[in-house]
Amino acid sequence: PRPPQEITVLVANASGVSGAAAAQTDAIAGGGYQTVEPTNAPEHLESTQILAVPGFEAEAAALAAAIGAPEGAVQPMPDPPPLETQGAQLVVLLGPDLASG
């Protein structure tokens, strides 16, 4: 997989926990990834999902392992995406399982 420095990640808060996406964005940036401004997901989820644009599945799996996302978290990016991706290849829909304000 590509190194974190070549990957842009958007964290979208799907947890309902205020500040969780910003906190997770800081943690991901600390791992060497490029990040864009965190946002809110269009709907709440039970658990974290990582959406990957085509060709970035291996990178999504590496990110999932790095943040402790649940088994099966990595999903293909829908077309159209569920939110504005701001050019990110990976979108973390942050669920309450990994959310901390």
C-alpha cells in the first residue's frame, strides 16, 4: 500500500459525540496521513466505516488497523459519495465505537 503521506483522509462524525471527528482527525494526522477539515456524516452509524475510492482498498485496511476500526469496516466508496469528500481517498465515518470528544 501507499505510505500515509500520500493518502488524504476525511473524518466525518457519524457518532453524535461532539468533537469526535476533530479528535480522530488529529490522531490520524499524527500517524502521518494528510487530512482535510473534519465534518459531520449525513447519518449516525452503529459502528465506524471506512469508505475507499477504487484502488485504495489496501490503504483503507491499513488505516482501519491503525485506528482500531471493527472487522468489515472497509467499504467501497458509493457513487455518488454520501458527502463531499474534499478530495480525500479515504473517508472515515466515525461511529460511537471509536468516538471520543
